[in-house]
Amino acid sequence: MPTGTPACDLCGQDAVFLDRVRGCHLCGDHLLRDVEGRVRRTLWDYHLIRPGERIAIALSGGKDSTALLHLLRKILPLSGDVTLSAITVDEGIAGYRDATLEVAREMAARLGVEHRVVSFGESLDAMVAAGGDHPCGLCGIHRRRALRRAAMEMGATAVATGHNLNDEAQTVVMNCLRGDVRGFTRPQPGGPREGDLRRIKPLFRIPEKEVALYGMIAGIFHDLPECPYAGTALRSEVRRMVDRLEYLRPGTLGRIVRGQEEVAALCGGGVQGRASRDGDPEEQGKG
Ligand code: SF4
């Protein structure tokens, strides 16, 4: 009996997702396989993870980083020589971080991954109360430092973050709006080299909606509070703009990111242009 629900184009089961870019319906099982396959290809295409590496996952406890941990734990050859660990940065944001910390601890324990929680020293709430008027700018700078320090102490060779396709497209647009030539021409998704510690983004080709659906179907999605400072970031305005463009013209997010990649390649992997004084937008507003 037809259920009235569109059928998966691959198996005929009830679909849970319409991919408006590729024009196909997928059931839950095929969505999981599709996302895992694309992350595998991203790792391969960009040589993101190398034999013998120790990867530290920046595990905020939100939907992207928990999906990243789950995915890497599943698709990396764990009996091989790549080691996973996780780091959670507690920024000191009352009413927000406690819930995500709990999820991060539970996920790491469930998957048997070494997990470390680090803090800024002075809480972000205290910095804001003392007059810090760009919470996300402050947070981004301190979080990057805390992550880097912890990753180096843990002997990591790369930090993996949960940035998805929407995040990447937003960052490209933010760099344009801020006239940040250096950020705009930076090669993705490996990002800048920081000494011997690379930053990698295995989810950068997966749209946010698909990451969230992946988490729900895999049973790892948690409905968590939003950071109270999120609305103050330029990213929240850019997010509304690019989401609307993606809705009106499916594929816009991918075109923005691929366009930036081509510009970075033409520039030989980054130029020494002017950087914005507001810090790196990659880290900002992405609680
Ligand atoms: Fe930090 Fe993200 Fe909150 Fe901004 S939205 S303050 S970057 S956790």
C-alpha cells in the first residue's frame, strides 16, 4: 500500500530526506551511508588524515562535533595506527556549557575515546562583564589557544573540528564582508599550519541539515540550548542570508565554498594580505 511518503530513490523504502541539490530522496539507512561515504571521500581527496596520526577532535558536545566523533570512530580503521582523542573547551558560559559538557563526556565514554576538558582560566562571562564587547571574537581567540595547547600536550598531530558546509560558506562570506584577504585566500579545509599541528574539517562538504539528520538517525542527537552570545555575532546575520539563498537557489553553499577553494588555489595557497582586526571568523559564533 502506498503510504503517501516519497520513496527512497535507492531502495523504495519511505524517504526521510529530499536532497534538493542532487534531486533525490533518501531513506534513513541510505542517508547514513551517503554521509559516511562523502566524509570518507573528503578524507581521501584532501589527504586529511595520514597513517600514524593522533587526531584530537574539538568536541563541544553540539550536533556537529558529536557527529564528527561518531563518524570518525566508525570509518577510520581503528585497529590501524590512527588514534582519536577529544578535547572540550569550557568557555565559562552560564546556563549553556554545562549541558553540552555532559553530552561530550557521555559520547567520549561511550565510544572509548580519551577526553580532556580545558578552560580559558577567566570565564567568558567574566570577560564580558568586565567590558569585553565582542563575546564571540574573545571566545574564538581563547578557544583556539586552549584547543591548541591541549592538543599539543596530548601529542596530537591534527585537530579535527565539526565545521560543516554551511559554516564554511558563512566564513567565506564573512571574510569578504570584512575585507579579510588573508582569510579569503586561505586553503581549505586543512586551514593554516600552526607549527606542526594541522586543523582539519572532515565535514566541510556536508550541509548542516544532513549532519543533524545523521545525528538523529544514528541516535546521537541531543536538543541543546543555544549559546546566549550567538545572536551578537556577524555570523548569525550571514547565516540567515546564505540559508535564504540556499533555499531559493539550491547548491549556493557548495558553489561559495568551491569558488573560495579555486581562488585560494589560484593564489598559490594563500596571500599575505590584510587580515581583519576582529580575529578569525572561522571560530566565531559557532558555539
Ligand atoms: Fe563562543 Fe560560539 Fe558562544 Fe560565540 S556563540 S560566545 S563563539 S560559544
